Amino acid sequence: MDSERENGMNWDALGAFGEIIGAFAVVISLAYLATQIKTQNREARVASVHDISEAFRLGITSFQDAQRADVYINALSNFDLLSDSERLQFISMVQGLLRVWEEAFFQFAEDRLDNRVWDPMVAQYSDWMSSSGFQRVWEIRKHTYNPDFRKFVDELTFGDYKLS
């Protein structure tokens, strides 16, 4: 009978030890999962910055074309004097840039862009928005943007856009 009691205690001790090991394994698994999630979030933020930067670069690269650059420069302060085709071209250029900014706005709101990226972007766009050409495009097309983004842009303090 004593050996049965000893065997019962050994099984009880072994079971308790197994439960401790199991609990430890769960804690290790949760720590690993938390590390993986943190890494994935960091990678998602980096990818978001890359995608927005790439879209921005593509948008401003179009200004390297001399004809487009001339339209852009004229439109900054003489939007109403543009021909219909030049006006359409400028509206398309500006809307492309505004769509990049709108995407960045949403990424920032979702904490996928940090202030190191967002603040310089806002400075760039607030400078652009100070030109009468950008303001005209915004007034003509702002109804096509998300209401939260419209409110953000409408409340923005304009900078001072200069070409030289």
C-alpha cells in the first residue's frame, strides 16, 4: 500500500511538473508571438513609407518634362489663363500629388507613418497649397476626397512655395 501511495504521489508530482512546463511553454509562445507581431508592424510601417515615397517621387518626376514643367509653373499663379488642355494637365498633376497625400494621411491616422515622415510631408504640401494654382484645383476637386482629409486640408496653415 505504501508503494501505491508513493506511485500516486510520483504521478501527482509528475503531473504538476508537466503543468508547470506547459504553462512555461505557453508564456514562451506568447512572447515569441508578441515579438513576431512587433516585427510585422515595423515592416508594415517601413513598407508604407516606401510605397508613399515611391508614389511621391513618381508624381514629381513628371515635372522633369519641359512642357509639363512650363504648364506647372504657369499654373501656379496663372491658372485661369491656361488653355483647357493645360488646365486639364495641371489638374491631373495636382490630383496625383493630392492622392498620394491623402493616402499618407490615412497611413498616418492608422499609425503606419510616424512624425519623422509625416511632418516634412505636411510642410511640402502646405507650401504647394499656398500657390493660387493648387488652391484652385483644390476648390474644383476637393469634393472627390474623403471628408476627413478635406477637413484636414481646409484647416491647414499654408506655407510659402518658392521656385528659387
